[in-house]
Amino acid sequence: MILKRSNLKIPTKSIQKLIPYEELSTEGTFRNKNKFSKTYKIENLNSIEKFKNLLNKLDYRNSYQLILDSYSNKLDIYFTEIITCKNIKEADKIFELNSSTLKSNFDLAGIKIKCLNLKERLEFLHKFYRYKENEKFNIDEKVIKRESKKLIAPYTLTFYKKHFKMNDIYGKASALRNINSEYNFMSAFNKLKSKRIIISINFKSINSSKILELVEENINLDFKTEAFIPYQFRNSIQDIRKNLIDSISRKENLFLVNCKFINISKDLDALEKDYENMNLILKFNDYRIHELIYEQKQGLNDSLFLGNNDLKINETLTLDELLKLMPF
């Protein structure tokens, strides 16, 4: 009997290692180092006021990520919760408890969400990493945990100074600066929806009362004794104190936030034109784009729903300022 050699392409081990997760569970939990993530797809967004209340209820011990995946004038929205714990079994138990609370809070906000299982999370990554490859996502349940990266990884992935090349397409990672603009971010974003773009909004609620207490205690000590206070708060003492007091009096949280973009185009010239167009539109609305020079790998990894947030470019926003980034 003659065995025919398969024409199936397989990404190299070095390419597979570029995908930033180390372990996954059948429940759909991903681990990268000591961070564990769980993702939900948002089916609808209605009331901004109800969504505001939802954001204000989020656990300050955890981090969150909103992914806006725009393609062909369509928009998919994903919400990811990121926790820190000992191992993936413990993470599954925590997410199981958190899931009912999250769904209840989303229900109160009139928002339908669907928890993504392992296959659905991998399918999203397959669609991204093999964009334009016209491949169906074929999965063998028996090997999914052991060989998941082989099933979803791009065949080639090279990072350059200001862009990356993935298979036969080009991408560029960048970040938003001056996030607390008085203009609504989504009004600018709506002008970009015809292009292939992924927007990642990473945010973490701040325990304002605790930080105010520490500010008061350390106000004459240059914050040398308290590592708990984020570095974002160590500049303008009086502004910090005022914002914290305002936040507490309104019973609204402050947030550490960053926003990153992934532009995707068929060739490098088209990519640069898309990027410049995005830059002009956002600049007109008083936002600034920060080029990630020699940080394309980190920018890409931070912009997928894998619980990564390695680039230290956070800004401190009020709840209302965070809402301006949301897709309403």
C-alpha cells in the first residue's frame, strides 16, 4: 500500500510559540503566565446609562478588555475578564462563579452576552491568524488542547519596525493617546468601519477610597513607601486628590485604560494609507495615535482577547471618559 503525503500546511514550532498563551481548558479558559482569561461575545448594546452602571460594578481586583472587531462594515464585540490565580483549575472555578454575576449584571443593562467555549475562542483566533487564507476551521476534539496552536497559527509571521507581515497580508499595531478627549471616540471610529481593524480597550477599575487613603498618608513622602499606588497617579498630587474625591462623592470609579489598534491590509502601501487616514480622523477629534516602534509584537498580542496587557501606556479616566470609547 502506498501512503500519499498530505498537502496540509503546518506552522513551524517557532511560529506557534509566538501565539501568547501557554495553557487552555475545555471550559474556554486561557492561561498566559499567571493571568487567566474568559471571553464573552456581546450580542447587543442598548442603553449607555445602564452600561455605565455595569462598568461601575466591575470588580477592581480583575482586569477587563473590550474587543471591537470591524470588517466589511460589520462589528463584532467581545468582552474578556482577566484574573490572577494559582492554576487553570482554580481559574475555571472562579470564572464559573463570576459568570453568573456578570450575566446578571449584563441582563440588568439589557445586554445579551454569550460565553465563548474553547472551540469558539480558537475559531476567532483562527479567523484572525489565517485571514484571507479561505480555510475552514477544522478541529479534532481529541487533540484540541494539545495541538491548538498548530490548528490556528499563521504560516508565517514576521515583525518589523513599524508593521508586521502575517502570511500574505500586512498589519500595523498602534495605540491611542490623549484618551480623555472631549469628543466621542465612536463617532470617529464609525468613519473607519469599512476597513479591517481591531480595537482593543483594556481597563481596570480603581479602588478610589483605598488610593485616596494612601495619598493622604504619603502626601509628604513622595510615595516612596507605598507600591500600591499606580505610577499613573504619582505626578500631580492635587489633581489626583481632587479626582479621587470627586469619584468617591459621585460613587463612580476611576479606571486605568489603554486603547490599541490593529490595522490589516492586503499590501504595505494600502496599510500605510489606512493608518494615515485613521490618524487624520482621530487627530481631527483631538485624539493622538502613538506608533509602536519595535513594539509590534507586544501591540499585536495585547490586541487579541488572550488577557495580555504588556505595554505600559495606561491613562487614568473617569467613568464618563471611559464611556466615550464604548460602541454606542
